[in-house]
Amino acid sequence: MNEARGGSMFLGRDHHPHCFTIWMAGGGIQRGIVYGETDELGYSVAKDKVSVRDLQTTILHLMGLDAHQLSYRFQGLNQRLIGPAEEGELVRGILV
């Protein structure tokens, strides 16, 4: 993706709005797995979409923590790493 904000002529690399790549190893992750696919251009998710919240829930699970119970106090409120919603499912397709 290229960044072109406010008519700028200085185009740079920007963050992709829909797809990302992460490399994980050990700790209960299946060996040699590739999970999910994009379209031919790498622009849209074509298969096995994973939200950031679900990925965070899975990583916390692998660390032995329950993402729905784990909270921390910030500005007088209990906050969770996966946000306030009751969402956040494990990505079972990557677990051993």
C-alpha cells in the first residue's frame, strides 16, 4: 500500500488495511502451518480471516492466561487487552 495523504507527492509505505502477516513458533503452535489466504493481489482476505482480537486471545491462551478474565486498572477502569467486548475466540486451526 502507498501513502498519499492530502495530495502529498511523497509516497511512502503505509499499513495494509485488511491483511497482515505474523510469524510464530513454539509454545503450542503447529509446525510448518500457513493459516489464511489473501486474494491474488494480497489486498483482501480470501480464506480463514482472523481478527486482531482473536489473535491476541490465542496468544494469551498459549501463555496460560484467560483473555476474558485478565484485566488491568487504567484511569479508574478495568481494561482488557482484547477490548471491552465479550468477543475474542481462539484460533484453533493454529494450535497443536
